Amino acid sequence: MDITIMNLSKPKEEINYDDVFDVVIIGGGVAGFSAGIYASRARMNAVLVEKLGPGGQIATTNVVENYPGIPEINGYELGLKLEEQARKHGLKVILDEVKGVNLKEELKTVKLASGKELKAYSVIIATGADYKKLGVPGEEKFIGRGVSFCATCDAAFFKDKDVVIVGGGNTALDEGLFIANFARSITIIHRRDSFRAEKILQERVFANPKFKFIFNSVVEEIIGNEKVEAVKIRNVQTGEISEVKTDGVFVFIGMVPNTQMFEDLEKDEYGYIKVNLYDMSTNIPGVFAAGDCISKFLRQAITAAADGAIAAVAAEKYVDKIKQKVSKK
Ligand SMILES: Cc1cc2nc3c(=O)[nH]c(=O)nc-3n(C[C@H](O)[C@H](O)[C@H](O)COP(=O)(O)OP(=O)(O)OC[C@H]3O[C@@H](n4cnc5c(N)ncnc54)[C@H](O)[C@@H]3O)c2cc1C
């Protein structure tokens, strides 16, 4: 028997890699831990694999104020609470990265970076999404030297500095408001003539004197020597090229779903996993998906939590049927 001890925030957890789990949950964001809470409360033998730490994206935001029943909470703290709640009900948690899967057979296999394997009757994919990059000269070169994708991580480095934000959705404006706690000025560069973000966020940035706005423009290059000094921008209507001096560039232009390794699953044109929204089932029996990695209308913590709950209950019903079938043989 192969026993390994791994954990996220708690000391000591014994994982028996010879077990056949009822469900393996891939990803420890809101969707994954929500699934974990429901699965473990239903007394499923459930294990969750997370590669970084509890909370996923929500852990990177400073204030969450739209999660029903919690008027205001720090995102990192919410991640810790989700993990605590799931563990309280018996969820096993492994800090490791899923590197491969075999989902087609009735007994699914999940391969970890550590070289271990997990076997399970069902799998819930809750791998979320990652930041999209601009793909312009200078971007890669200056990551960590002025180019950032995470305000919570890096905003404090820009105290009393001038920064540029690229993007016009909720993340761009929400993160911009957080950066405004540190930076002297924030110029938002957006390729369209208006923002897509929620009206309340727009009202807040327009009312804040630290913000300047450049619409109908795209960043063509990030310029500097040792660190970022300016961005070269192009007006998409006139073609005019100009430079904006800046100490930093925050890129908030969208997400890429973490679904590349799930080759056998049906996905939409952007790579999000297609599920039956009734029960979060995918095109492969016993495989469910939840949260930001699925094709859906609204990607938020509350919807990730709901998806995770539905996926776990559906997985429980599915596993019950499989076990009944096995016991009748
Ligand atoms: C800056 C910011 C602010 C936000 N603010 C709000 C807000 O105020 N309110 C709100 O409701 N929503 C907010 N959101 C959106 C919300 O965070 C997401 O919709 C939600 O958290 C998605 O949860 P998820 O579990 O589906 O995915 P994620 O949070 O993306 O979690 C996926 C997890 O899977 C892990 N993972 C991925 N691949 C693997 C692998 N191969 N092996 C192991 N683990 C893996 C990742 O490390 C990650 O922890 C915000 C998002 C951002 C980025």
C-alpha cells in the first residue's frame, strides 16, 4: 500500500493511492471546493487535487462583495474558508498538479505531476481559467519588471507610480480600483469605444480622479530598458501611433480555460467544456465539469459554487448506479 502525506493549509493528510475513489475533483477554486463540500457531506470517498493553493482566482482579489450572505470578504480568506469547510466534512486534499487523465473507461485515471495516479468512478473538472496575454513585443520580457496580470500580487509595487491597464471588462475595472489604492495615475487603454464592465464599476472608475481613459486603441509594444518605460499604442480608427509613458502595465484582457488536457471532452470554440447545465455532465459518462472552465453565461464565484454543488450531487447519483451494477455482477 502506497501512503503519501500531502496537504494544502493543514498539516498531515494520508492519501491511499491504492483506493478507488468515488470522485476525484480537479482544481481547488470555488467550484472545486463547493463540489468537495457536497461530495464529502454525501459521504463520498472524495479527493481534490489543487496545484497552487485554495481559492483559485477568487483568492487573488481583495474584496468580494457580491457573494450572497457574505456582505464583504477578502478573496484569499474566502478560499481558506472553502477549504476548511470541505475538510471538515472529510474531503481529502492533495497539493499536486494533474498532468494527464484517462476518462473514457468506467474506472477513470488521473495522473499527477508527482508521478502518482488516482483511480475513481467519477471525475469533476473544476480547473478554471487563466489570464490571457497581449502577445506583443516586450510583454514576456517585462513580466515581473513592470508587466503584471494580477493586481493583488503586484499593485503595491506601484505606489505613487503611473500605470497603464489594458482591457475594458469587469476584471480590468475592478482591478483598476484596487490599483488606485497605490498608484498615482491609471490610464485604461481599451480597444472599443466603451467598457463592457458592470455599470457600477464604470461609475466608480469614472468618478475617481486618478483614472484617465484612452478608447479605440490597442497596445502594439511595451517599451523599456531594464524595466517598463512606455507603451506604444495604435488608434484602431485613425491608425495613429503614439506613446504613453508608464511605470507598469497591467493586462486584464480575458481568460483562457484550463481545459487543454481534456482532449476527449466536447468544448466550445473558445475551449470551454460543454456541459449539460441540468447536471453538469459532459459527453463522457462519469465526467462532470463546473465553474469557469465550462461554457456558460456568467463566470462568478456564486455560479462556480452552484456548478460545483450540482456536479457533486450528479456524480454521487452516477457512482451509486455504477456501484449497484458492480455489486449485482
Ligand atoms: C481579479 C478577480 C476578481 C474577481 N472578483 C470576483 C468577485 O468579486 N465576485 C465574484 O463572484 N467573482 C469574482 N471573480 C471571478 C471568480 O473568481 C471566478 O468566477 C471563480 O472563482 C471561478 O472559480 P473556479 O473554481 O471555477 O475556477 P478558478 O478560480 O480558476 O480555480 C481553478 C483552480 O484549479 C486549479 N488547477 C487548474 N489546473 C489544474 C491542474 N492541472 N491540476 C491541479 N489544479 C489545477 C487552479 O490552480 C485553480 O486553483 C474574480 C476573478 C478575478 C480574476
